Amino acid sequence: MAIESQIRAAIRDCVNRTSRKPFRWGGLSGYQQLETIGQILRSLPCREIDTDYLSLLSVWIDQALSNNLSVALDLEQANLWLRRIADCLHYPKYSHPIKDNVTNTIDTTNLSLTSLKVRCEMEELLQQFVPDPKQNPAQFALKKKLQRLWDKYGTNLLHCYDIPGLPPDNLKMEAMFSNLRRHQRRISGRKSTAELRDFGQYQVLFLAESEEMLLAQIREVPVAEYNTQRRRLAMGEAPRQQKHRLHRHSVRTIQALVDQHTELTYCTAMISLACRQIT
């Protein structure tokens, strides 16, 4: 029952995936995750013991997938076109933005680019992107919005390709500030980071006169109480960690749950058989 509840939680997570603009679309990611769950549940043998509930879930999942197939395909193509348009702007690829030097934001591959070249590539790509408004409403809405933005702001977006040393975006610096704010929220427990912007990591020292006194205060916590709180923290973090594994490795996570369910049902069947033989 616990494993089945985790599988249900994974299915609920599919329809509640959040989006991270501009490229990570929650609806598309949720549909792809639901497809993975459906494939694994569909591979279960029909006559296995105690798999009736999982088989019923598989039927419901297949129905949901078939009802939303056209919308998912439309969204997938719209996402691909958005990525093609972003590639046309030749933004630099950052692998570890927080570890690199923030001032080193110049991509040497963009030195040969000019605003005229990028403009021609963009206009050619927009001319190729001609979706059907009836068959592909998501792609049509994307094309309409992009065309309006390009016509209105396109001339003001390409100066960075003509000015040496000016990066085409500020994503690397924004990522550094975002990481700093996230760390301050984690160590302080506060949602706002306005008061912690300068000395957030040293706020705990204000409660003690010296580092020695702070260490003595920490040592006053009993080891048993510390271990108890650590176990409570681990139990509280378990659902978030499960969701993290589900988002990163959907196939492996769902397959592990199904394998655990199969193993437990087999053990239960063997125990029941042994009890009947004993009686």
C-alpha cells in the first residue's frame, strides 16, 4: 500500500508540474512523465498477484494520455520552435555559472557575429514558422506573440553583437544572485532576503559574544535529541527527495517502485501459502 501511494503521488505530480520559463514547460514535462509511468505499468504481467490496482491505474493513465495527445504534440513542437529561436540568438552556454568568474561573460564563439547577421537569421526562421491556427493553436499563439515582440523590440535587442565585450544576456550574473538569495533563505528560514543581503551568513553570531561561546551553546544540545530531530528532518525530506528523483530519473524511480511492489506481493503470497500449509 505504501508503494502504491508513492506511485499515486508520482501521478499527481505529473498534473502539478511547475514551469520554469522560458524553456521548461510544466504541462509538457508532466505529460512526458506520465508517459513513462504508463509504459512501466503497462509492462506488468496481467496475471501477477495483487497487481489489479496497478493495472487499473495503467488503464486510467492510457486514457488520459490519449485524450491529451494532440495538445502534447502541439506543445512539444512549440517548445522546439522556441528553442530554435533561442539558438538563433546565439546565447552562450553556461555549465557552472556560480563557479566561474562572473566578469568572464564573453563567449568567443560570438565574436564573429553581427546584428545584421542575427537579424537575417531570425527573420528567416520566423518566415519558416507558419503553424496552422486550427490544428496547432499553441504554435500559432507562440508565433503571433514572437512576431509582435520582434516587430516592436527587435531593433533594440541586437546592439550587444556590435559592441565588443558586451554579453548578449545577463543570465550568469542573475544566476549568481539567485544562488546567494537561496542560500540565505535556507540558513535563515526567512522568505525575504532584504535584511540578510549583506550579513546573512553571520546572523547566528549576533546571538553569542564569541565563537567559543557559540560552540558551547551548540554543544548544549543533547546528542539523543539531535539524532531525533535529524530523523524527523529525514522523514520530512523523503517526499521532496522522491519527487526530485522522479523528475531527474523517471524511468529508474518508477521501475524501482514497481519492482519493490512485485517483490513484496511475492513475499506476501509465499507467507500466505506457508501459513495455509501449516494449518
